[in-house]
Amino acid sequence: MVKKDFVLEAEEGLHARPASMLAKVAMKFTCDIKLMKSGKADKVFQPKSILSLMSVGAAKGERLTFVAEGDDEVQAMESISQLFTSNFQG
């Protein structure tokens, strides 16, 4: 299991474009990936689903926690990290 926190720096938050980019990246991997807003485990979102990502409602400055579990968990987290590092400009 790989777990990592990211702070959302995009001015618009997790709106359609970054959500779409994130879903496309997440779908490339076979591991199970979960997303929690502000580290709250009571509500888990599915990064492989654009609809689930759009329902997160994350604004700039919010902390998002990702957990990946499975064969390609490290590669998945590296790809997600690249999206946040590039501020979804890639």
C-alpha cells in the first residue's frame, strides 16, 4: 500500500479538466486507488471515475489523500504525483 497527501494548487480546484486528467492517469493502472478529501476516511472517492472526482468538490489549498494498493501501486502514485507537481499542466 502506498499513501500520499497532496495540496491542490490549481486556482479552479478539482474542476472538469484536472478531474479528467486525473481519471485518465488512474485508469492506466490495475491497482485499487482511493481518494479522500482532507484525509477524511468516512467519504472515499474513486479516481478512476470522472463523476466521482467531480463530486469531491475540492478547492484550491485543500489536502487530498491518495491510497494505492496493488501490483502497480508505486507507478500509479508516481503518475499522480507528476500531475500535482505540474499543477495539471501536462
